[in-house]
Amino acid sequence: MGPTGAGKTALALRLAERLPVEIVSVDSAMVYRGMDIGTGKPPQVVLQRHPHHLVDILDPSQSYSAGRFVRDARRAIDAIHARGRLPLLVGGTMLYFRALRRGLAEMPPADEAVRREIDARAAQLGWPALHAYLAQIDPQSAQRIQPRDAQRIQRALEVHRLSGRTLTELHAATRPPDAELVFGAWAWVPSDRERLYADIEQRFQEMLRDGLLEEVRALHVRPDLHGDLPALRSVGYRQLWEHLCGRDDLESAARRAVHATRQLARRQLIWLRAEAGVDWIDSLESGAAARIEQAVALLRRKSG
């Protein structure tokens, strides 16, 4: 686990070269086909050598959820174990990790009509106003969610509207995790936050040079896609989509994308600090990758 831009994919590929593991992606954006550059997917030649489970399994017009991730991940884990190999779960979608490790709350499925109503209210009042309303009905969730985090505010209000219960109440009634699964958990986090944020900016500029705008344009011309879809709310994609809609120039959109990615990294670190049973590794430390390699090898020997 770790923040975006920390080098988790490169570490996973190193482990896959040296150990009998198979990679399971824990990334809510890598599930989508046609979203390659902005999600940091490895090149196809690398994916052919080291296939990643739960990558390219959906069209961007579709939605994904923590519940579906748990089901898909469990199937992948069972299949990998059946081949006598070790599942290596890698990514930055902390909600998915938590759902698999701790169990999953019973949540109502998405309701497009309710979401449209919430979006209409947000268009009229602004997302900070809806965040203020969320703080009245579910102060604990509002404390975790940023006032302009449209996707999470929408989901929290949708859940309350559909179930009559808050996210906090539903999470308190979480089903227990699968007792058969035993995890070793590591946080791959650079100790120098400013260097992480600088790397995030450099990485986004490299994505632009590699054709990210053209990738988003290919999605933008599709008549079945729109900017409110979960796939297109992903950082980077959302800001470039708005640029293509004429709401922003490219330079400003790029600045907002970098800022949003840094904010995502901060949220990921907050989640990680709240996770128990995680061994933190400084990714900038000499020998850090070898340390994780040894730990994974030991875990595999213990698991038989």
C-alpha cells in the first residue's frame, strides 16, 4: 500500500521477477480499459510478462465498487493459491484494502436518479454547501471528506437517502472479514513528502508528454461517456476532461490535476496512518526493496 507516485508498481514488478507471486491490482482506476497513461499502468509488454489481475476488466461507462472488488479479489486470490503461488496485492485505493482486510459494510447500490438529484443540488448550491449538510447528518464522515470531494460527498448523501442510515452507522455494522485470509501488510511511503509532491508533478508532466491528453480526448468523443462517471472523476482525467469541455486552458488544467493528485496522496497517507498491522517502509531508504522482498519470501514459506 502507499500514496500515488511512490513507486509501488515498480516495486511489485521487482518482486514478481524474483519471487513466485502474482500481482493483484488494488486500484479503482486501473480497472478501466482505455485509461492507461493517466493510471500509470505498466506497458503491454510488461503486462504480458507479469499479468495483473483486476486490470482492464471494465469499460469506463461502468461503475466499480468496494463490494465487487472484494468478490473479484477473492476469486483471484483463490486461483493464485491453487497454482501454488502467492497473491501480491498492490495499489493505492485504501478503501478496497480495508474492505478486504477488515470486512465490508452493507451498502445500497448506486442509484442514478438519486445521483442526478444530488448533482443538480450541487450545481445550484455548490459542493461545499452539500458538505455542510453532510456535516449535520453525519459529522464523522464529513470530517474525513474534503468540502470539494464531489464523488465522496455524493456517495455519502446517496447512501443516507437510500438507506436512511449514515455511512458512519453502516460502517459500524461491517461484516467480519474472511477468516481464511492472512495478510502481511506493508506501506511503501517516502519519508520526504516534498520530494513525493515534486515527483507527482514531474510524473504528470511525463504523462502529458506520453499522450495523456490524447487518451482523454479519445474518451471525450465517445457519446456514451460524460464527466460525472466514476472513471472520469479520477485525478488527471477529470481536469483534462474539463479542459476539453472548454472550461479551462491546458496549463491551468494541468496545475489543478497536480494539486488534486497531491491531495489524493495526502488522503491516502491519512488512511494508512489509521490502518493497524501495517509495516511502514521508507521507499527512499537504501535496501528498502530488499527488505520487503525478504518479508514476502518469509511469508510465502510460512504459508506453505
